[in-house]
Amino acid sequence: MSDSTYTPPKVWKWDSSNGGRFANINRPVAGPTHDKALPVGEHPFQLYSLATPNGVKATVMFEELLEKGIKEAEYDAWLINIMEGDQFSSGFVEVNPNSKIPALLDRSENPAVRVFESGSILVYLAEKFGAFLPTDRTRRTETMNWLFWQMASAPILGGGFGHFYAYAPEKYEYPINRYTMEVKRQLDVLDRQLADNQYIAGDEYTIADMAIWPWYGSLVKNTVYEAAEFLEAHTYTNILRWTDALAKRPAVQRGRMVNRAWGELSSQLHERHDASDFDLRTQDKLDGEK
């Protein structure tokens, strides 16, 4: 622990320069910062997102629906650059007043339906198309148990462990130890569940897998926070088995590419408007056309 301690003032005041990597986009108030309409494509669903773990949930779901032959699930995916503050445009705030990705507009309904929060998007699409969410009450409840588990647990992983381990301007022992303990407990919860089940909620692939995989699969494979060795991720063998199995799914492979703006150029599909974009519009192809 540091020798210095922090004594909170009687009234908190915002210091815009304090906040680490994301200080330039964090603020204590809501609402838009600028007027800008969102683009709209030709498909029924308009997705505004970025390929963070939360964003990948939505794009994997869309690609899984299309993989099943559900043509009505065609979508346009527009890149929202959160580091540039795109999520604070007036158009985005109209779709999601919380200014977080992903945000979805279903234009197949009249009037159009806005859907925000990644878990809500998964449930909305699952119910609309009757896919990846069991109808049997017991199995549906188990799926929803794990979906809500992820929604409740991810802030500990991302906003807690990820922030203090990877993004905070200074590293402090107490918060890193505190959140590491909880993340390892969460990993143990998942590993025990997957010891007796092929997928998270049983023998059926569901939205629970789509919700949990982008966060915890990425963590154990060292693609977020570069903390796999620190967390001894190799010891969670059931999670690794499940993670590798999902990564082989064609829809998962496509979904993780959509709205991706980092990594290998061939893995980046900044916008998705047609199935052919995966072959023709990845960033390596577009850069080669210049």
C-alpha cells in the first residue's frame, strides 16, 4: 500500500484530467455534447456499436441468427468511436440515453423500437426470432440466470479489475488485489459450471454463452488486459475448452470482426452492411484499394 491515503472532501468535485486512459470521454453528466444524426442503412436493424466485449455480444447474435437462415435478421452495423465521443451525439443519445454501446434500432416495427444495454438486445432478438433462448420455463430461467450473472459480474471485471490492472494512471495494491480476488472467484464459478455442462446453461448454446464469452473467453485467452498469466488462466481448463469451442463457430468468427477498429487489418470490418463485406470490405482490402 502507498504511504499516502486519500481523504474524501465533503463535496466531490470533478477533475476532468483524472481518470487514466478514458479521462477524455468520462464525465459526471448525461446528454448529448453535439448535434449529429446517426446514419441509417437499408436493413431492418440498425446497430451502432464497437467491437468491445459488450459490442461483440450483439454482432455474434446477429450473425448466429443469419447462420440459422433467418433472413429477417439482416442488419447494418455502424462504427461508434467511443474514444472520439461518438456516443455523445444527439442521434446516439436518442437511441441510448446512457451513451453506451451497443445500441440498436429495430425499424421493422412501427414506430421503430430502440433497444439498449447488451443483455436487453440479446433477449429482444432471441424473443423476436425464437432462437437461442429456450421456451421451457426451467431451461429459460437457467439461461436468464447466467445472462444476468454476466451483466452483474462484468463491471467487476471491466470497471474494477481491468481498470485498475491495465488502465489506471497508477497501480495500487489494494484495488488490484480486491478485484483480482473477485475475478478469480468468478472464473471459478464458471469453471465449475462448465465442468458438468457443454455450454453455460446446459447442453444448449444460448444467449448466455454469447454474453459471457466475449468477456471471460477474452480474459483467459489474454486478448483483454494481458492478464492471463497474472490470473493463472491456464488452470481454468473447463473455461478454456468452452472458449475454444465457441471460437470455432463461423458466426462467432464473423461477429467478433464487426465494428472492430484495431488488431490485424484482415480482422477489422469497420462497418457491416452485407454478408459479402467479410470477404470484400475488411480493412486490409480497403487499404489496398487506396
